[in-house]
Amino acid sequence: MNTPNKITVTRILLVPVFIVLMLWKFPGHILASLIIFAIAGASDSADGYIARKYNQITDFGKFADPLADKILIMSALLIFVQWGQVPAWCAIVILTREFAVTGLRLIAVEAGRVIPAGISGKLKTFTSTVGCCVMLTPWHSVSIGATGVTVDGICVFLMVVLTVWSGVMYFYRNASVLKNLR
């Protein structure tokens, strides 16, 4: 197993640690959760950079890297739903997009095509990672001005909008994959 794949597997293994830290209430558990989440989120950039720079792109990496991102982000979002920081419908929209794009990629593989991560998907992942990190800070519930909009609200809004936009872009750019379905 090459270095990028080891980093990806480590990111997946950090998810249960993150979940336990989030749900096991002890002094400093949120800070510990933030640190683990930030490390896991940053590892996404690291494994991709190393894989491209040293030509270590593998089929495992193509599959596991986006899966690791989805597991990490969705774990955080579902806990945020439980804590009341994210409306359930927002998590449903994000989860639906993830399943839909994964399904599109599976259909493409059956047709002998690989759908690489596009810039919209990378921006969505970056924004979701940063948004979740911000939502783990003490400032997450601060209202912006007199609007009543909170930092959480802004983070969730950006995540939902970029998630939907990137999903639309994946289907628009790969519509030909669906034309050949029987």
C-alpha cells in the first residue's frame, strides 16, 4: 500500500475517533474533536498531492479517497443534526447528492469510464471541511449583526449550496453516461 492510500485509510480510521470524541462529553472534547477533524480534513489534500506528484494514483485511492471524505463530513453533519446545529433537511440534501454522484460514478465505471473529481466537487469538500471546523469552534452560534443569522447558518447555507451546485455540475458534465442506460 502506497503512502497516499495509507493516509486515506488513516483518515477513515480517524472517523470513529472523531465520533467518540464528539459524543463522549469530557472537558475539552470539542477541541479534541476539532483537532482530529482538522487533521483528517487536511489529510485529504495531502494524499491527493502526494498521489499526483509521485504518480501514485491507484484504483483503491480513486475509490477510497472520496469515500473517506463522505464518511468524515457526513459523520460530522449527523452529529450536528443531533445537536441542533444543522437542520435535518440540509443533511438529507447533502447525503442525497453524495449517493447520487456515487451512483453516477458506478454507472460510469460499468461503461468503462472514470469520472474524476471536478473543481466543483473539490470546492464542495473544502467548504464542507472548513464549515464543519468552524462549527466546532465556540463562535458557531454567534449571530451576524442584527439579522439573527448565525455562523452555523452561514456554514450550513454554503455547504448546501455548493453541494447542490457540484452535484448538478457532475450530472451536467456526465449526462452522456446516463443516455446509454437500459
